[in-house]
Amino acid sequence: MKIAVLGSGAMGSVFGGLLAEHSQDVVLIDTWKEHIDAINKNGLHLEGIGGDRFINVKGVSSADEIKDHVDLVIVFVKSPFTESAVKGASHIIGENTMIMTLQNGLGNAEKIAEITGSSRIIVGITNNGATLIEPGHVRHAGSGETVISPFDGEVSHRINEIAQILTEAGLPTKVSDEVVGLVWDKLMVNVGINALTAVLKVPNGYLVEHGSSEKLLEYAVREAEKICKAKGIQLKHDPVQHCKDVARATAANYSSMYQDVAKKRITEIDYINGAVVNEGRKLGIPTPVNEVFVLLIKALEEGY
């Protein structure tokens, strides 16, 4: 299968690298030229789960360097850049191309659908953890299940085929037909972990090893849970327990938001805790803890 990974930072590199290692035709797309140059020169240096090795995979710093349609585009860009990235890659999306978003936050699939239509979009969550060490060097720090679902329509043969390919590549994946609950299940994890680890400058596991940070995680997730109940969204798990389980399973991993703050990059806070705050305002549900998390991350961004 011809696969383009749109946004090949830590997580995109893990998915793209493992797929390439298991005989898929993969190209990594990322605007960070030093990262792409290192991959093309030496191969992708992937360590952690699965061992320390170099994987031969092609990288490009712009989708313009790809001339043909691909079978699957996996979108991993940060949420603020979803629209511009997908528009920039629209020429590699043919009539039969599937587009899968495994991004954080709310609203990404809707943005993609405005460009490509909704029928070929796959929405997913993944409980894998990854850290970008240096250009061309990524640590696969946590392994977990990936779940994918059609954004609009029924589960198709092609979605099942993609799940099988991911599973065979060492990324265990199952298919669901409950897209809304899927997205909110993932949001709950990010609401509890991302901003808090970025502010405290700690790995995920720290949050459940200390009483005060564990309480803050609980408060933020319970606020989001109230919104789900008001909207009639059925969650697969108890959201607080699931968030803690993910924190333990990826204990050594540094969240994507932590990594963004450490590198002084714009974060996805508006699409995670900010989305909870916005939904709360619409519904008249107070979300003070999430609002504080948003303000703290914004204050960090303003100080770059």
C-alpha cells in the first residue's frame, strides 16, 4: 500500500517507520527539513519498543515532491495546521485515497471533510507514545491499542484492510463504528495529561504517582465528562480511570504538548482543553480547571 504520513514528528515517524519496516511503500512528509534530511541520509533511527535500529524510509519536506496519488494519507500534523496541510497535499489524494486522522483534539475530521468530502475519512485514536529525540531520531516510548472508525458511513473492506496492515506492522488496531464516542474517549486522555505534563514539565507517569497532580487530572477529566453526559455521548471507559491507565502505560513518555512547549512551538491547547471550555460555555457548564489549564499554556506560549 502506498502511504503518505502528513506530519512526521514523533508519532508520525513511529507509524510511518513501522509501516515501512513491514514492507509498505511509505513517504514521510514534514516541514522540519533537518529531520527529513537526517532520515534520508541515515534512515529513521527508531528506539524503544521493538529495539534500537535504523529504518529505510523516504522523507520529503513538502508534499509537492510527491507526484502520484497514494492509497492512504495518515494525518498527524498539529491541529492548528490541519487545513493548510491537507490543502497542500490535495494533489496526492485521488478518488480512491483514504484519509485517516489520528490527531489530538476536536474538529480535525470536519476540517478535512471540507476539503476532501467526508466519505473517505477515517477517524482514529492511538494509545502509543513517542518522543522526538533529535532530527531523524525517535523513541517509541509506549505501546497501546489503536482504534479506527469511518467518519461518515459504514465500516468498509478498506478500513478493515488498513486495520490489518497496521496490526501486522506492530500497531495493534481494531475497527469501531462509534466515531463520536471514539473521539471523546481520546479527548478525555489528552485533557487529563497533555496540559498538566507541559506545565509541570514531567513525563506522563508522574501525574499518577503524586497526589496533587492526580487530583488535577481527575478534576479536568470530570469537567469534560459532564459535557459528554449533557450531549448524550456514550464513552467506552470510565474517563478518569482510562486516563490514569494511559498515563501508567506511557509512564516514560513526554506528551506532545510537553514537547511543543519545550521546543517553544504553538500547542494544540485550543483543540483539547480549550474545546472543553468552549463546549461548556455553549451548554452552561462551568469548566474552571480546564480554563486555568488553557490560560497557563497560553501564558507559556506568550513567553516564547
